[in-house]
Amino acid sequence: MSLIMARTHLARLRTSGHVPALLLIATIGLFWGGNWPAVRFILMDVPPFTLRAIGFTTGALLLLAWARWRRLPLAVPSQEWPWLVATGAFTILGFNLATAFGQLRMPTSQAAIIAFSMPCWALLLAWWLLGQRITRRQWSGLLCGQTGLLVLLGPAALAGGSHGLAGPLIMLGAALSWALGTVLIKRRGIWQSHAVVITGWQFALCAIPMVVMMVAVEPVPSPGDWHTSTWLALGYHLVFSITIAQMLWFLNVNRLTIAQATISTLIIPTVGVSSAILLLGEPLSAKVFVALLLTLAAVAIVMLHRRPST
């Protein structure tokens, strides 16, 4: 049902002049969906703080260098700096750090499902921070999403106490962090700086604490000992997820409504779960399948509202 609703909503975007947005949505969904198994491969050789220090530093250098080459102004107006720092802390630092540690404590396919309950939390935060009204239908979507989360956790995780719930709670924190950052981007409204410049400076700021933590608590990286799969996954992660998709996400949220921008999250968990099963050999259990369907249905109910008939 959610796929039919998604196609209907995409058709509305197409007929309303948002054809470029369709390409951005598909690109973000595919790039971030494939990033889930890529990060799991990297974590087999690279610890979390080192991974994020490499990713954030690379993202900052590539985006700011590209902006310089395009002769975009690198200076950010003083009134935008607080928003830049806050949105970067939640959408980049909080989300990426939590997903790295979360994947070390639970299967990647299940972690992706929890992380992309984000639109449900974004709806609640938009109601609180932006004054957007929550309809009865959207409350139903939130209930559906919470049901999917409970199905995914299951009695085993709940009975396991803090050990069994550690991974899911970290991933839930990642979803909340991403949702809050997304709503704050929208609350800021029109940004004077280019999306590439904003994202580049966000990566630069987020890289600082990651480099400090890498040096303080993790062993010195030994790239010569990394597997070929680690190098391939790292290349995908740095180019497609960190650099391109993150910048496109900021651009989408800044240009479109919360509902239109987060439609890409319908694609991400599906791609993430499928690629984790194919590349990592994770099983597609009935529990994971039902939880995925409930999560997708929740996002669809929340985000793909019908327009009033005229």
C-alpha cells in the first residue's frame, strides 16, 4: 500500500513542477540505502571515531574545495552560524556517530529500520517547533511506527535488559537527532549561503571532536591491514553518502516541505535492508519483514497525505 501511495505522491510532485526533486529524492534514497552495508564493512577494520573523523574531514575538504572552485562565497553570515552549528550537530554528528555505534550492537538491517522511523519523530518535532497540526491520520501513522519498533525489538530484546536494548536505543537516538536537525533546518527558513558551503562547514566543525576522540581513545589506524572490501566500502561512503547525499539532503529540506523532502526515507530502509541481506548475509526473518512493512506504512501514512478535493 505504501508503494502505491509513494507513486501517487511522486506523480503529484511531477505534475506540480518538482521534476528535479524526483531525481534528488531517488539519489538520496539509493546512496544512503547502500551506505548501511558499506559502513558495516568499514567497521570491521576501522573503529567508529576514526571512521567519522575520516568521513567528516573528507566531506569538509571536498565540499569546500568544490565551492572554492565554483567561486561560491565561503564566508557564512554571522546570523546563520548558530543555525549551521545546531543543524550540523544533529543531522551530521549525532546521527552518524550513533549509527556507527548502533551497528556494532545489532544487525545492520534492523538498525536501518529503526533509524528511518525518523519522519514520525520529525512530525512530532514539527508540531512542537513549527506549530504544524497533527491529524488523526498522522497519529495513526505514529502508532503504526511504534508497533513496528516493538515487533523488531521483540521479547528477546526486552528480556535482555540494557544489553539487549543498547543497540536499538542508540539507533532510536540517531533517528531523533536526524529528525530534530531536519526540523531546525526548516525552521531557519531561507539560507543565504549555498548548500555546499553550509554542509562543508558543518562537516569541518563535526570533524574536530571526532579527531580528538580518535586520537584519545582509539589505536592508530593501520590502512595497510585493511581488507579490500573496507577500501571499496570507504570509497563509496566518502563520495556518495558523506559528500553527495548529505549536501543533497540539506538542499532538499531547504527547498521543499518536510513531507516532500522526507519522502526519500521510503526508499532508504528498503535499500538498506535488501543490501544488508545480499552483501552481509543477514537473514530476512518474518520479524524483520513485518517491522519493515510497518515502518514504511507509518512513514507513508504520516507523510503522504491526500490533498483536499476541489
